[in-house]
Amino acid sequence: MPLAPCPICQKPVPPRPENTSQPFCSRRCRAVDLGRWLGEEYRVPDRQAEQQEDELPSDGETRRHDA
């Protein structure tokens, strides 16, 4: 069975008993990934925000709020 590639450096990743950093090949690649999350290079989409944006009126429309 071929080894899966590391998501950071693409090197083969040894299985978990041999590698405590899995799914990364090393602690370094694991730290690089964490740094990317903390630096907001990765983002999880916010479905609620997308739905709210879809409900906003277009530029030509105005919203009326009757009290």
C-alpha cells in the first residue's frame, strides 16, 4: 500500500505507529500547518454568513422597515 503524501511538503507519511505527527511527515510540517491556521491562511466557510449575504438587497433595491 503506498504511503499518503504529507499535505505540507508532499513527502510520504509513515503510518501512525511509526509517526506521531500523522497525517504530517514531521513535527515541523505539523507546526507549519498550525501556523497557517493561526495566520488565517486557511478558513472554514461560514454557511450562515453566505445565506445572509444572499438575502441582502442588491445595489438598486432599498429595504423598507415599517414600524
